[in-house]
Amino acid sequence: MAARQYDQAIGHFDEALRLDPQSGQAAAGRASSIALRDAARKRFVPGRTVVKTEKASGGLAGFDSGDVAVQKAPDFLGRIEFEMAPPAGIRPGDAYTLRFFLVNEGKKTIRIQGVTVNTSVNGAGGGAQVPPAAKEVAPQQRTQIGEISGSWKDGTSSWSAEVLITANKGDSLKNQITWR
């Protein structure tokens, strides 16, 4: 188990249980090896960036827009990217760092107003404002906007982080990374 060779450890515990089916230590070791193996197979998977704009005033001329939410076109093109360390195989007690970047795919500078990170561990969430590492991202640039870090908790079965970057004129970008 210490060498992270969980399938081999499970095989050894199975052999011990074959010899002594009543061994509580072998049963507990096997269960622990299975849980660690399953956790080691999980990866951090990013979602897709959603760009939101403020609502447009008025409706579309010549169209019935009573049941439609009309939004202004975004002032920029961009996406949020993640780098998680370690990228996989995280175990209880391991330190982790999530870095997030803003990629400006457009022709206008993106001016950052604020950054919020909401994390969820086993369904319990919490959010915090994060001071942006940069106030502007030039066109066609990828810039680190912030990071969060912590220690992986024992018993973690689900984990996700959502990053919301508020930018020019109330526009925002949002993306999520999930451990699965």
C-alpha cells in the first residue's frame, strides 16, 4: 500500500483472508486498499467556460420576446483554464494547489473586476473572494489569475471548484473543475 501498488496489496490481503477468513486486520487492509486504489484512479476534469453578460434593455425589434431573456453580446472572448497539482492520485494528507488562468481569445483587453472561488467537498460548499493576480489580460494572452491550495481531507469522496471571474462592464466567465 505504501508503494501505491493497490492491486498487488489487494491480492495479498485476499491471500491472507483465504488463509484466515476471520482476520479483521486483513479485511480492513483490503477495504483500505480498494478505497485508495479507486481514489488514485480519479482525475481532475475541467468543464466548459460559460460567458455571461448583463441583460439587454428592451427587446428585439419585430420579434415577440416576452418569454425570452435577451442578453447583450459579450465584450470579449475568453475561457478559464485550470492546472491542478497533483493532477491525479491524490491521497489524504497530500497538499494540492489549483491554479486558474484566463485565456483572452479576442481582440480587446479583458479588465478583471473580481474573482470568486467556490469549492465543494462531499457536497458541503464554501466560497471566497480571491484577489486577482492580474488586473488585465491582453488579447491572445494566457495569464494566471489566481490559485487556491489546501490539504486533501481524509474521507473525501467528491470535490469540485468553480471559478467566477467578473470582468468588463459586468460580463463574467465561469468554469468548474471536478474530481472524478
